[in-house]
Amino acid sequence: MSSATIGVDGSGRAPTRRYNAIAIGLHWAIALLIYAQLGLGWYMNEVLPDHSAAQDSVEAIHISLGLTTLMFIAARITVRLIVPPPALPSGLQTWEVWLSHASKLAFYLLMLALPLSGWALVSAGHDPIPFWGASAPKLPVTLLTGPAGKGLRHTLKHVHVFVLIWILVVTFALHVMGALKHQFDGHPVLWRMVPFLKARP
């Protein structure tokens, strides 16, 4: 096998292992939570009146879901570190392997950055942080508190609401397009994460 391609074990055989059940469950749970968060964020900021009771109620759900998503992401990273993912299909070009790893790393960093930045923002406020009827602990973000932190809070909010979300959307699109490309170019990968799909010989 040439140095420009990546194989499973040097034999050219296709991989036969899918992700474990916990990784699959966390993957789809996180995907649904992210979809919900994007929808709630748009509805909260673009549809509901600012500083209204309805916006406050949706924001409480948004914050609770964000912290829940963060816990799921932490669990997903832990599982990935304990149980290595299945090997990539054989025959991929070096750039495809690099792009696959880079997009996944970016995805994980973004999935951590979004809820953490949101948590930091609400930690800088005076109100308790809602978490499904209870109160979540606040992060020690002294740089964001008080009049001195107003500019930094504004910048972080802009990054959280506009920059990180759009980078996540683009990264997600690349992730999906890459999976679909491999699925139909002779290097199927969807079966590794979709329980009802079978591996192709």
C-alpha cells in the first residue's frame, strides 16, 4: 500500500468494527441536543421580545440544555479516550485522513467552547443559573463581572452567539458531507455510527 493511502492493517481489508453502543447513543443524543439548542437560541433571540417573561423561560431551558449538552460531551470524550474509535476505511488519501481528524478535533473543541462560553456569560450575572429547577454552580469569571468586564462580556457574547455557532454549522456541514462522500465512493462509514446499517463487504 502506498504512503498516500491509509489501510486498516496493511491487508487492504475493510474495517469490521463499529462504534460501541455508548458512543453511538451519546453521538446521537448530542446531535439532537445541538439541534435543539440552535433552534431555541434562534427563537429566543430573533422571535421573542427582549427581556420578556417568555424569553426568560426559553432562556432557562436553553441554559439547562446547554449544561446537559456539556455533560454529554464530556462523557463522549471520556468514552473516546477509553475505547479508541474504529479504524478508517482502507484506501483513503492522506489529505482525507488529515481532514477527517482535523474536522473531528474542531468539532469537539467547538462543542466544548459553546456551552462553556455560555456558562461563563451566565456566571457573570447576578441571577442564579437555572438547571432543570435547581441552580448550577457559577464559574469563577471575575474578569467578566462588574463594569470593568462589560466590554469583555459583550465580546464573549458576540463570539458565543454569532462566531462559534456559525463555525459549528460549517464544521457540521463538512462532517456530514465527508461521511456521505465516503459512504458513496466505496469507503462506507455510516454503518459504524448508525445502528440499523450493515457493513458492506
